[in-house]
Amino acid sequence: MPDLFEMMENCRAMRRLKPDPVPDELIAKILQAGTCAPSGGNAQKWRFLVIKDRKIKEAAAAWYKKAYDEIIGPRYSTVAPPPGVSPEKFKRQHEAVSYLTDHFADAPVWIVACLDAGANHNAAAGASIYPAVQNMVLACRAVGLGTTLTNRHMFYQKEVDKALGLPEGVHSYAILPIGYPMGKFGPVKRAPLDAVVYQDRWGQAYRG
């Protein structure tokens, strides 16, 4: 199994996934990794919905595509590439995002990360679910499965939560489409530390 730091440095978002079945024992291992994460007050309000049913995925994917057509797709055509990413690689990223949009329901397994937070559904509540999501992303990488953290569906969260059959007071915060990757894992592209880290005062170079 790869070293933890090696995994983090080579944990590319995998948006092109094979439709091949994924063994349940690997999904269980990924879910177990999620439950090892911290949560506020150790309340463990997270709930994880594993989706394999094609009809359910298609119902949610329709809203996912609507968000792409109306918001995400146009945004890619107008914004500059992120730090560390060339225009050519940014174009390939957009193509991969478009591919995932069209094949979202084809991913053999979804893990929908939810919070049973009742009226406390707000941005701060995400601190009690996203650490679990990142644990699951790294667990996927460790066992050779591809995934990407996507929460685009939250542009139409009420509609997607309904399509997923979530009860009142439970909300989805992320969907992990999981499958064997078509591509290969490799180094992630990010800005260098000196571009994003300061020391003591904002804008003052970190001297570490």
C-alpha cells in the first residue's frame, strides 16, 4: 500500500470511471475509513447512503447535469486556469468534468455523504462531514479505486435529496462516484507553498 503522503500527492480526481462492478468488501473498507474521521463534539451525525440502483442515480444525475449546463459549464469557459495548471491541462480538466456529467449514473457505486443535522443544516455543519469524505477519497486511492469529491448537486440540493429519498432533516453534502479508473493516478497540480502560506501577518512570507 502506498505511503500516506505519496497517496495525497498522487490522488488525482478520477472522473472517467469504468462501469465494472466494485467488490462490496472494498466499499465497506472505504466506509469504515470515513467513520474514523473527526466530527464536531464527536457527535457522528454523518450518514452514508450507498447507491447502486440505476434509476435512483439517473434521477439525481438529471439535476447534476442541469447544474453543469446552467452554471459549471459556462464558468469553465470564462475563468482562468487555477494555480499550477496550464491552459491545456485546464481544458482537459473541463473535458473530464463534462465526461463525468454525461456518465455520472454509469459509476457503479455512489457514496452519498449526508448529515442528520436537523435544523442545523448550514455551511459550518460541513466541518462534521467533509473530513469523513476526504478519508474516503484517500481510502479509494489506497485500494486502487477512482473517485472525485463533487457537491455540484447542491445547487439543486432539495431536488436531489428528494430523488435520493432522504428523510426530513437529513441533507447530502457530497457524492463520491466510485469505480475503477480509466486513467492513471499521478501528481496533482497545485500552487507552490510560497504562494499560499503566510507567517504571522497576512501577506508576509512563511519562513518555514
